Amino acid sequence: MEKQKQPQRLQSLDALRGFDMFFIMGGASFFVALATLFPNAFFQAIAGQMHHVEWNGLTQHDTIFPLFLFIAGISFPFSLAKQRFQGKTDAGIYKKIIRRGLTLVLFGFIYNGLLNFDFEHQRYASVLGRIGLAWMFAALIFVNTRTITRVWITAAILLGYWLLVAFVPAPDGNGAGVFTMEGSLVGYIDRILLPGRLYLKVHDPEGLLATVPAIGTALLGMFAGEFIQLRKKNLTEIKKVVYLLIAGCFLVAVGLLWSLIFPINKNLWTSSFVCVVGGISMLAFAFFYYIVDVKGWRRWTPFFTVIGMNSITIYLAQHFVNFEYTSNAIFGGLERLVPETVQPLVGSIGYIAVCWGFLYFLYRQRIFLKV
């Protein structure tokens, strides 16, 4: 009998995760600074993508969060295969899934000020909390179902969420539209169930009900990871990339069509948003997988890999550590020497360098925050 091989880590995932996190580690400010220095249509268009839309619509900045969740989904089939290879029981696997999900929820509480002990004004919804809960429920679904069942569950989640939000207005919405902040059932659920404060007073973009379609985002990533794992005679790595590209384009098309009746909205995490951003994430993963894992072109990846290997670390560290102060101490003098139009660019590069240097030190010491 052929000896079972231990599942290998996808190097493209660390690079893609690092690329994603780069934009909240100073990358967005870098491109805005470029547009300040070179105020042409090209750089202005890129800079225009470096912010969240106010409500309906989509920019590159709106894809950062769901792409991270999608990547977490991709990695789970590999993690699950590794755990089973090591002989872990189902009980042990469930325990690890739930522990990871709830740990991220706790980190989200701490990020939002739990240690201030001001529970009345504490915000309980968080980016990390949504990642933890959506990934946890998706992982539990993945472990207990077959692929075709997961397809139907994902479709049911997205269709059911659309029907619920579209046809059940908020009782206290006072006639506001069902897809508005005040009139949506999403905000109403948060107002009556979430303690503390909501990020937008009457609505929280990381609230309870909108976590349900986010499970679909994580499941889409798990489909991609499971597909890459397939070992079939006629299914070459190039064919896998092509199928991922086709799936990505299909999801984008479905999302755009759906948006005609269910707007693309990150705050509500609408089903059309799940499809469009899921498709974009699929396309990004196909590109990185082809370049890094299939072709083996990896000389350009270390910069992003260093970020990707400690993505949760840098997300938390930027909140608790004053990297701006360190950047000013090291690069402030140089920034003041250059022309005023160049100063934002120097400042953003300095900030990125300090954050990356911090992560590189951890990388060299093999220190990684694993949840």
C-alpha cells in the first residue's frame, strides 16, 4: 500500500495574505501619496480605490477583509488533512476549530477596548470576531458534509439572506428602505441584541446577522482549497488554474447580475457582495497559485510572505504599538528635507519599512502568532 504523504503548505497563500494585509499596513497611504506626487489620471484612479465606499458599491479597499476570510477558508482543507494525517480525532478537530473561532472573537473584544472595562461603551462586534465566527461555522460545516451538500448550503445561505433582508423590514425603520442603514433588518438585529455601542450608532458593519453570509465567503475559499487538493490523472495544475479563473469570472457575473436587485454592500455583506468579492478573491488566488506554486517564480514573494506569516500580529500591533512615532523618529528628518509634494510618500514608505522590519525580526526568530 502506498504511504500517505503529509499535505504540503501552499506558499502562494502566505504571499497572497501578505499582499492583502499590505494595504492596511501603509499600502493604501503609499498609493494615495503617489497620487499626490504624480497627480495624473492613472494614480488618481488607484488612489480612489484606497478607501471604503460609504454604503452601496465597491472599491479595492472593500475587498481586503473578505479576501482575508476567503484565504482562511482556502487553508482549512489543508489544515484538516494535516490534522487527520497526524491522527487527530474528530473531537480534537472540533475543539481546535471552536477554540480558534472564539479566540479571534476575544481578540476582537480586546482590540475594541475590552481592557478599559467600560462595558457600557464597549463595541463587541469586530473584524476579528466576524472572521472567527464565519470561519468557525464554515469549518464545522466542511468537516461534517460532502462537497455537494456544502454547495447547497452555500446557495441556501445566500438566497435565504437575500429573501430575509429584502422582504423583512426593520420594525423600527419608519419606512426607510430595507437596504438602508436605518431600515434594514441587519441593523435592527444589532440594535436589539448587541450590547454596548454600535460602530455606526444604528448599525454595525461587523454585526450579528451579516455574519451569516460571511460564512458563505469562508465556504467559497474552502471550495477553492479543496479543489486544489484534488489529485486526478487528467487534472493538471494548469487546468486547476483555468477552472479557478472560470469560477471566479462566473461568481463576479452572478454577483453583478444579483446586484441589480440586491445592491453590492459591504456593510450589509449582501449576497451580491459575497459573489463579486468571492469571484475577485478566486481570481487573485488563481494568479498567485499559478505564479508561486505552479511556475515557482518566488523571488518577489518574501516581502509579502513576511507580512502574511504574521498577518494577525500586524493587525493587532498597529492598534497597540505606535509605529508612526518610530517612523517619525527614523525618517522624520529625511521627510522634512524633501519637497512638500514628496513628503507623504517618504512618510508612507518609512511607516511601511518600520512595520515590515518588525515583522521581519519576528520572522527570523520564527515567532508567529497562531490562533
